[in-house]
Amino acid sequence: MLECRYASSIYYNQENGYTVAVYETEENIPEGKNGIGKRQFVAVGCELPRNEGIGVSLKGQWKESEKYGKQYHVTSFQIQMPTTEEGVKAYLSSGLVKGIGPVIAERVVERFGKNTFYVFEECPERLLEIPGITQKKLEQILDGYYQSENIRQLSIFLSSAGVTPKKIEKIQEHFGHKAVSIIKRDPFRLCEIEGFGFKTVDPIARKVKHFQADNPLRIKAAILYVLKEAEGEGHLYLEVSDILTRAKPLLVRGDKKGSVTERKIRDAGNSLIKDDKELICSYTKIYSKKNYESEQKAVIQLATLSKYPIKRYDVEKWISNLEAKEHIKLAEKQRKGIEMVFQNSISIITGGPGSGKTTLLRFIVMIQEKLNMDSMILLAAPTGRARQRMYEATGYPALTIHKSIGLTGAEGEGAWNAGEMLCDDLIIIDECSMVDMHLFTSLMMKIKTGSRIVFVGDKDQLESVGPGNVFKELIDSRVIPVTVLDQCFRQENPTILENAIKINCGKQNLVYDNSFSFVAAHDDEEAAKKIMKLFDVEWKLQGKNVNAVQVLTPLREDTKVSANALNLKIKDRINPYQRGQQEIKNGNKIFRIQDKVMQTKNEDEISNGDIGIVRKIGKMSGKKYMEVDFGEERVMRYQEGESWNLVHAYAITAHKGQGSEYPVVIIPILSCFRRHTLKRNLYYTAITRAKRKVILVGSKQAFSQAIRAGRSKKRNTLLSYRLKKAFTEVSDKNEAA
């Protein structure tokens, strides 16, 4: 370790933390061309400390190049706690401890001298003796001190394993003041943090704690990781055999002695169930506690809501009156669907595009208002775009599901309106195929008994991004009345709908015309170029309305026709940089006025999936900001230096496009896509987003493969089975009564 102090900065990259700085040391440094001085040298590394007057220990190696001379390439570092009064003063005023500036630092050291840190640790209330430190200020200072000390201790413990300062800050943020004790006791707890998978944490844990390959904590971490990975694939549980198959390759890495046996994996799994209570075994299926409780709660609540006596209405007369008023003649199944809603507490309406779902929603809302003008009605959908479409189609206010039940926060979890139930008499949830198990359960637990609930969606679309397959399971359970709308009423560009129906049935004899075309491309590079040009042409034909043309791709990254890659190309094609034009940077993204963007997390009044246009880039208090217009008088301001949940949206994934409609849709289809993205329901979903025109770009062979491949792999969930069982029990109790 090289003991030194920070002197000055040469270069710092805010995006990745790459630092080039000058340090001074009393130690001997190797002779060579450094151009600094005998006691100063240049260090290069990631997020190197740049706090004046603070002692640091740098670990790395000397490297010399013709251009830059001799530099010290840092692999890890530690901030040293000072032992002199001047050192303590420098440490406190360096910015490491939030809430203390140079003036307060001088007063504290003047009062407590070398014992300052003892006061912080053992009797922090004595800091109130210092002029300018109030109780509120003390809390702020102590919070800053403990955070700083935690980061320092974590750095000492983890930096030798290559954990960067930014990751250490992420650990501190996740675990708070207990971060050091938690990680020292069980470094595999790092797996709880996004970006710290088992493959990343395993070598860290084994280095800092010298864990043996068969350590139970290590095996448990691998099991939990496997279940988390499976959840990302849509599964709520795994069979024991699947866990063993997935966990073994992780655990045998570095196990030269072959000490990790199947018996030890089983024992660790049993301990997670019996001792730690982190896993649940149900019908021989292994669930995380969260997934099991989510599935169980939803079933119990649905059964409770279904058995509650609800008033039945004969609405045949109202349907006929509305048909005459609206000049619409409903099909027989549409009429039956409306009648079913008013005869049951819970019902389902499913059908493909153009099958009349929207008309039914309008009729249901209007009839409910005729039956009871004072009744409360909730229309809700999983995303902001789906909510907006629901509002436009019915003329009735609609909310996102998150907003309707009081869920906020980056992941849709966090700030609950605890105890507040939905007061609505009629609740209609659209685009239900997009609703995952956790969101569904959160919604169900907010619905009061006596409410009338209608689930609406297309069962053949993509499954939810989150775990479970809720809408299909509700239908397959056969305990909830279902209306299947299988007649197509939409006449505009029938080729798109006819081809969508054929694709859904696995048929290859598609019709190609002006509204449904195929542009050949041999690879993703050629496809990307053609998509960029096609977007430009269609955008101009649509009056330069970027919301009228949408690229829907299977992947966000990993290919030249991914959403991220295409956004860069399309943006620079239709909204290139012009001299004097304002730009603002966030991470590796550059935004310009008129850019099309998408919100990726729920935040304030803006929902995950909302599309907006950059209207203004300005400057305030020396910092740039950007204003995005999301429509409906919703303008969001994004401040430079903050983390934004915002991406460009000229190209988005098919999942993100679900629940939306666009005049023109461009879809890449290539054999380079991973196997799980060449699926029938992905392309069925993407194609049915188009109102006027579909342009497929790529390989017809890959397209044929996707149609033949059928739906995505079945997801592990017992929702349907549990519903059958629960509703049977409810029925038996009612008969006995």
C-alpha cells in the first residue's frame, strides 16, 4: 500500500468514475518520467478519493507509457482515519462528513482535539456544546459521519476484492448504518442488491471471508439466486430438481475438492425452509416467501369477493336502448358479455384486436351509471399508455393500477396508503395480460367486498414482464365467468388483423400488401440501416409526428436492432445536432429538444411507459434542466446531475409497446435474436399494435421460425389450481350452510 494525500485533479469522468489525479507521498517512488516531482505522482483508477488533506492508502502497480510517463494504476484504496488535530480538522471539513464545513470542523476540534472521534462514537450528544450545532444539525452530522465511517469500513473490507467505490456506496445505501456488520457476517447478502448476482458476489465473499466451497451460507445464496433468476423468467416457483440442476454449476466453480454434494444443497434448501423461513414448500414446489404469499393472498381474496352476495341486474333493456342511441348493433357474444358482468361479482372479457372489447367497456360504464348515478367507477390499466388508451376509448377517466391503489416509488412499491380500500362499486381492469402476480395481489387486497370486478384483455398477447401468468390462469381456472369475443369488427386495414389471427393460429400463409410489408435484411447491421431509413420516410409521411411511427423490437440491448442501438441511430437521423442547439446529458444519453422519450418507472404523476416530447432545455442556478411534455398538461422537469428514469423512445421493446396503438409499426425479425424472443405471441403482440401499417424487417426464415415456435415457455404458477380448490371449498361451505 502506498500512503499518500490528494493534491490535485487532472481528469474525472462522471459517467464511469474514471479518475486521473496527483497525490503526494513521503514514501520512495520509482524513478521515471512522471513530470510531477520527487514526492508527487499521478494515480489512475476508478472513483479515486479527491478530498483535500485526507490520508489515503493506494494499492496497485506502476506502469509507464511513452505518452503519459510513469503512473500508479490503483486497484483498491482505503481512506485513513487521522491521528493529529490538523488531520481530524481536514477530515471533518473535507466533505466526507455531510453537515460539517470548515467553521464547524474547527470549533469541534478546538473543543475535543484528538478525542473528537471518541466523542462521535461514545458521547455524540456532547457535540451540542459546539455553537451552531442544534439538535437537528446534530442528527444531520451524525448521519453523515456514520455513513462516511461505514463507507470507509466497507472499503477496507471489500476493496481488496475489487469492489469499486460506487458499488460500496450502493451497499451503504441499501443496508444503511448496519451495512458493515451485515456484510462482515454474511457477504452473500450482497446478492439482495441489484447488480450483485451470485456470480459477482461469490468471488468477493470467498476472498474476504475465505469461505469454503461447501459453506452453507454460500449454498443458500446460490439457491436464492437461482429462484430469483427463475422469477425473472416469469416463474413463481421451481421444482427441487430444477433448483439442483441450476445451482450445481454455480457451486462447483472453484470447488476443486468436489465438496459440494447434492445432499449438502438439499440440506441448505431445507434449512432455508425450516430455519430461515425464506422459502416455502407447497405441493413439492419451492417458492420464495414473497411469491408464495402473493399467490395465496390473491386466491383467498378472489374467493372472498366471489362469495359475497351482490345484486344481479337484468340489463337486456338497457343494452337495446344504448344500441339505438349509439347506432350500434352488438353481436350476440357482446350482449352476453355485458349481461354476464351484471350477473356476477367477478367476470372476464377476452378477445383479440378489433373484437369489440372497447365497445363493451363503454356500454358497461354507461349501464352502470344508468343503474346508479351515484355509483363509483374505476377504470384502470397497468401502464400509463394503456390507461390513456382506455380513457380515449371510453371517454371516462382512467388511472394506472399503481396510482389507483396508492402504490408509488421506483419499483411500484414503497409508499402505501395503508388501510385505505377502494371505494368503487364497479372496477374494470384493462390489458390484464400485462399484470404480474405481485401487482395483481396488491390490487386484489385493496378491493372491498360488494364490488363488481371485470378483467379485460387479450389472452394471446405477451405475458407480464414480472412473474406469473395471471390473466391466462384466471381464464384457465374456469371458476370465473368468461366471455370470449372471437368476431372481428374493425374494418380499417383488415390485412393486419387477418395476418395477426393467422400468426396466432400458427399459420404461415400471410398476405403482404401496402399495409403489411416485409423488407429483407441479411443481418442486424443491414436491418438497422434499413429501419433507420424506413423510420425517416414514414415519419415524414405522417407529418413529422414521431408518435405516429414506432419501432418495436424484442430486445433492449445486445444487438444492432435493439431498442438502445436503434434509438441512437434514429435520433441522429431525424433530430441531429445542430450548431447552437441546446443538449443535456444524463449518463451516456444525450437529449435534445423534440426528442421522443419514455418514462421507465412510476414517479409522481408520470407512469412507467408514458411517452413524452422534450420541449425545453434550460439552465438554473448553474445547472441544466430539461422539461418533457407527457400530454394531459403533465410536464416533468429533469435536473442535470440527478438519476433519470428516462430513455429515448423512437424504438422500444414489444413489452413496452403492449397496451398502446400506433399508426405505423416497424418490427425487426432476425435469426440473431435469442431463442426465447423468436416466439409467436411476441410478434402477434407487436403486429397488433399497428392501426394502419406494419413493416417487418429482416429474415422471413426467422419469421417462419417464430410462428412455428408457438407461445413462450409455460410459467411455473399454481394460481389456476389454487383458485379451483378455493372456489370449490367456498361452494361446499355455502351448500352446507
